Amino acid sequence: MEEMVTRKASDMYLTYQCAPALRMTDSILPLSGAPLEDADLQSLFEQLTTPAQRDESPARWNLTPPCTGREAP
């Protein structure tokens, strides 16, 4: 999140088997780091949402996006 704020990114993409990426203006900037695994994503989701948000319909959350144009390893 600090990187997102520092770079003034509008969105952060957290995608299974991809490193995190930021949307800056009209481009997507992949960040360095290891690809995210299920446990990483679950932990981040729990840290960034409230219990009430987690109880909402899964359709509310875009939990299965592609690797923002990048191929998964």
C-alpha cells in the first residue's frame, strides 16, 4: 500500500501467481516481488476488508482477474 500511495497509483492489482501491479494513469506497472499465492491473497483480503465486506457476495469482488496482460508463470 505504501508503494501505491507513494506513486499515486489509482489501483492495485493482486492476482494469483503474479507479482502485485499498480495502475498509474493509463498503464500498469508490475512491482518487483514474488508471485502471490493463495495464502498471500487470503491474508491481504482479510487485512484490507471488514468482516461485513467479507460476508458480501463474492460477485461484488473481482477475485479472478487475469494477470493484467502478463502471463502467469
